[in-house]
Amino acid sequence: MIKVLVVDNHPIVRTGLKLYFEGVPDITVVGTLKSGIEIFEFVRRYPVDVIISEIDLPELNGITALRAIKKEHHHLKVIMFSHHSESIYALSTLKAGASGYLSKTVEVETIKEAIYKVQNGGTYLSDQMNKQLNYSDSRKSGGRMYKRLSTREVEVLKLLSSGKKNKEIALELDINEKTVSTYKARLYKKLNVNNLVDLMHQAKQMELN
């Protein structure tokens, strides 16, 4: 039996996945949580094989939670499950320790398929994303894969896009404010912009492409 923990700030998502997997004989949802900070206590107290987690979570975002959880629990498989563009966030979350990335537009059968695959040691990405990765590898270029943003840079970009200030980002990521400014400067350079408004516009365009 594969034990799954669902982490999402939307009650309908948590309830929907729990109800769906009640009809799947070899997968069981052992818990549903609404914030990233709750994950740590849960996995210390209960056995979990796979975590399905949103990126946008209160108190602690999903990527930061993922990074910390994997340090303590190497065996845990984490699938990021989000409405954000796979082309921007998938590779970043894999670098942070995720075993897969799912868009919230997928069918529930696809979620089940992803769980089986990561539990067996595989990595789950959409067919389109796999094709893009293979194409980029064959060209030996990062190409359009969000211009080689690091995992931390993507985290900072995500938090900036949500309207958070440098100080708030520093607190959430447990880094100093000067480091946040450094990451912001790198984002400006890599995305070829000169101010925060243009950075947000570029991030939005990346979501649409």
C-alpha cells in the first residue's frame, strides 16, 4: 500500500484527492494538510511514501518545504502539484529534490500514474516537458528553460511575483535581506530587465509561453 500525504491550501483539492483514492486499492491518503509548515510534524509521526504538494502554501512555500523535508527524509518522494507553468518550475523543483511535477489541469488518472512511477524510483514529467528536455539536451543548451534560473532564483521570483518584499522573502527563505537583493539582481540580468515591474511582466510572459 502506497501511503500518500496531500498538501494544498484549497479544501476542495484535498477532499477531492482523498475521495478519489478511496477507490484505488493500493494507494491510500494518510493525511491532508493545508500548509507547508505542517508537513514536518506529520512525517515525523506517521509513515508516508509520497507527498503531493502545491507550491503556493501559507507559512512556508512548497519549494522551501520540499528542500527542508528532503534533508531530513531522503526516502520520501515528493510530487509538486501546481497551477504554475511546468516549463518554469518543473526543473527547479526537481533540483530541490522533487520526484515529479504535475499541472493541476491533469486528469486524476495521471496523478495515479505519477504516484506509481515515483514510488518505483522514477521521475514524472509531462510528455511535452520530457520532449523539451530531450530537445535541449540534444542542442546542448539551456535554451528557453527559464534561462537557467537556479532553484533559489525561481523561489525568489515566485515570492516577488506574489507581492512579497525583500524582508518578507528573507524571513520565509531564512536568508538575509542582502542575499535576496543579490538574487533579485541576478534575475534582472538573466531575464534582461531593469526594474521590478519589468521582471514581473517577464515572469508572466514565461508563465504564458
